[in-house]
Amino acid sequence: METFLTIISGVLFTVGTYLILNKNLLRIILGISMFSHATHLLLMAVNGVKRGAAPLLGEKAASFTDPLPQALILTSIVISFALTAFLLVLGYRTYVELKRDFLRKWKDQPDE
Amino acid sequence: MNNVLILPIVIPLLAGMFMILLRRHVRIQQGLSVVSLLCTIVAAASIVHRISDQGILVLDVGGWPAPFGISLVGDMLSALLVLAAAFACLTCLLYAFGATEKTHRLHFVFAFIQFLLCGVNGSFLTGDMFNLFVFFEVMLISSYVLLSLGGRKTQLRESIQYVMINVIASTLFVVAIAYLYSIAGTLNMAHLSERIAAIGQDGLLTTVSFLFLTVFGLKSGLFLFFWLPNSYSAPPPAVAALFAALLTKVGIYAIIRTFTLIFYHEPRITHTVILAMAALTMLLGALGAVSNWGIKKILAYNVIVAVGFILFGVGMATFESFTGALFYLLHDMLAKALIYILGGAIISIFGSDRLRKFSGLLLYRPSLGWLFFVAALALAGVPPLSGFVGKVIILRGGIAEGRIVLSAIGIITSLMVLYSVMKVFIHSFWGETLMSEGDQKATGNVALLPGFLLVGLILAMGLGAEWVLGYVKQAAEVMSHPSLYIEAVLKQAG
């Protein structure tokens, strides 16, 4: 399971990198959200997915899953969700102001 | 017991939240910001005092003992940085009262300054790696808003780039944390340090440490500073001053913390790379500062040079170089706020950023001129100002360590910094007066109060260096002996 998740995470990182290197703003933002998904999967994969039992079974439990990675992922998801929303708004506003969503042409804009 | 540690985080947070409710009442917001900053300064000063009396303070948030819960750790390094950050923030705020536009004030600029400070203080005080990430995000999200607020075209363009760079860096931060947790099984910094000392820092951990170095290098502008000059030129001067004083410093703090507390076992690899990056940062930053002809860009490159210089001290990893680096870091927070505020005032008077259009301001604005002159000397490190002490200690440490080339780079870049700010001074204050008083876009008087305040602080830090050094040495003691930090955090648990 971990191997599978690691591979998926690697694929997501690849896709994210490809999208970020694009010049279309929307694709870059999508790439960034791919990145965050890949990170969350990685966080899950490297810290072990299944160890036989639920996290909190008392002190004498023979096996239990480490709950901390999931707590980290939850926090990280909230943050990346907020950031993606902010980036989308910023991207939209920039598109409205500059009338273009291709980064390449931004350099033509004179500084005020 | 040690609840005072949480005050520098909670005070700005609460103040910021109240300000959101008081949107239309700008006056009340301003009063509240000043009150909040003064309270933060008092809290920080009392933390510094208590640490010098009782040693490192630890607060286990929520009552969970150290390796299990998140703990706030106030050692002298954090406490001094919190204090300096509060002073820098207060002066930037005083400047912002006069210098920001009305639309800005109505759109929560003061509230976000408070949130920014909350994130900065939290990053300084936390003792947990993931919590550091969270406070980084608090700080960065506020900085995104402050940067894009106003929505001019340049601002939007730069903030998109700034946000992207930082989001990608944050992603890498989480990746690094994931690896670290899977190797060491803990995220508490003291516990991490203990475990890594026990299992030894092998190649895998060193690789992870480089991932951290990349992340913090991106945030602090250590070598990976390509984004910095543009982003720091875009926002209004008051916000830019705040960024220059606080943001990169948090990255530097993170590098100091991780490489003195956690990954200090392989200095031949990690610290050599840090030193090389510091040297390149100093050189490239100084070249940028000398070659540019816009005030904003010159100042932004000066920020970069200082980052390189501080990391030069950190990379040598001796007691003396830590002392110098921390002293210079404290000085730099104040000095960068000062020079940005004065630069902002000059820009607002001429209504332009281009040096070649400036001339002869000394006739109308003598006090601004002299303030700028003092600030320039402080940046270059001329005694009796505080930059001198830090530079002397770092360079003495460098020569004692046999790092002659790096020390030479440090001295040469200091001169280049002096040249670049003197260029600004000469072009804006000397020469024929081309502009009549009526043509000036602003008086620049708003910069005087924060300017004098900061010059006073820098002078006090320079003249009272012996007194400040007492505290700084206590911090450097912990930086060079990580066991002190570990004991303070973990003993409390047991």
C-alpha cells in the first residue's frame, strides 16, 4: 500500500511540476494544488498507512496506527485550501486588471 | 507559570481580530495597534528579563508535556528577536499611520500587520517543527494580503509571483517535515535534536537538512533570492519596511534554529554549503545594490547583502560568530526598518523612484537628510552605531577561524553597501534644488518620528553594546550548546 501511495505521490508531483512550468495562470494554480495533494499523500505514505488497528486503543494496545501524520495532513489541507482560494481570487483580479492571463506577456506591462 | 511566553502571540492576534470588527473606525484601529504593540514590547522585555534570571522558559501548551504536545520555548535568541520585531513593527506602524492611503486603511491594513506580527512572534517562540510551519503560514498569508492590498498592476503581478514562490516553498517544507518525522518519529525540536544525536546524522538526514535549507533559503533570501527585489519593491513603503525588517529575518531564524539545534553533526557538509551560499548572497546582493538606480531596488538588494552577512556568522558555528550574527541580526531588523521608512519618505516627496530625477532635498528637509545619512552609516557598520559591533565580532571570528576570503568578501560588500546608500543620499539630498516646495508630492514629515525613534534605538544599541552583548552572549551560549535547550524542554516533562 505504501509503495503504491509513494508512486501516486510521485506522479502527482510530476504532473504538478509540469503544470507549474506552464505559462497559463490557471494551470499554474492547478499545479500548485496538485503539489499540495502530492505532499499530503507523501506524508501519509512515508509514515505508514496501516499498522493493524485504530489509533487510540488505550495504553496496553498491541498495535495502533500513529495518528500524528493524519493530524498534520488535516492542518496542511486547511492551509492549502485557503491558499488555493486566495490564489484563485488573486489570479482572477490580475486577469481583470491586466487583461491577460499569460505570464509571458506580463513583462511588457510598464511599471507605474 | 510561564504563561508570559504566549503573550507576544496572543496580543497581536486579539488586537487584529478586534480591528476587523472596527472597520470604519480607523482612529480606534490605530490606537489599538499602538496599544497592542506597546503591550507586546512590555511582554517581550519581561520575557528577556526572566530568561536572563531563570534560564530558558518553556510553556507546554494545553498541559501536554514536552515531546507529546506542542511547547513554546523562549530561549534568549527567540526572546531578543521577539523584542526587536516588536520595536521594528511599532515604528513601521507609526510610519504607516501617515503614509498609507485611505483605501488601504479601510481594508484592514492595520489588522493584517497585527496578524503578520503574530505569525512572526509565533515562529520565533515555537518549539515544534510543524508548529513552525503553521506560524510561517500565518505570517505568509498576512504578507500576501499586505502585498496585494491596493491592487495596482505592479502589485498584482509581483504578488502572484511572490505567492507562488512561497506556496511552493511551503510545500517543500511539509515534504521535509514528512521525511523528518518518518525518520525520527517526533517533531518537537528538542526531542528531534536528542534523537538525531542518538542515531547519528547519516546521509539521509543530511539530505533532509538540505531540503530544509532550500526551504528556509527561499524564504530568507539566502542565495535563492531571485524573487525578493521585485516583491519588496511592489508594496507601499510602510509595508515594504515591515517586510524588510521582519520576513527574511524569520527565515534566518529558522536556519539558525535548525542548524544549531538539530542538524549540527555534519558541519563539514551543511555548514560549508551555508557559507558558500552566504558568500554568493553577499556578492550578488552587493552587485545588485551598486548597479541599480531605483531606491526600492537598491534597498531590496541591501536586505539580501545583510542576509548573507548574518549567515556567514551562523555558518562558522563558533560561540563568537554566533554572538556577532545575532547582534547583527537584531541591528539589521531596526536598521532595515529605518532605511526603508526614510527611503519611502524620499520616494513620496519626489513621487518617483528613479535616482537620476532627484536633487537637492537637503535645503527643504534637513532633518530627513541627516537621518538618512545616519541610517546609511548604520547599514555600513560605522561606529558608534550598532552595525559596527556585529560586523566586528563576525569578522574577528571569521579571521580567527581562517576564513580570510569570506571575511574579505564581508568587508568589500560592506563598502559596496555604503556606496549604494551614499549614492541615494548624494543624489537625493545634494546638488541643485530643482524642485520648489510646492512641487513636492508630500512633506515626508511622517517619517521623522519613527526615524528618530529608530536612530535612537540603533545608537543606544551601539553605545550600550556591552550591555546588549550580555544578553546576546547568553543566547549564543544556547546556540553553541544545544544540550542546554534540550534539557530545559525535556527535563520539564520528566
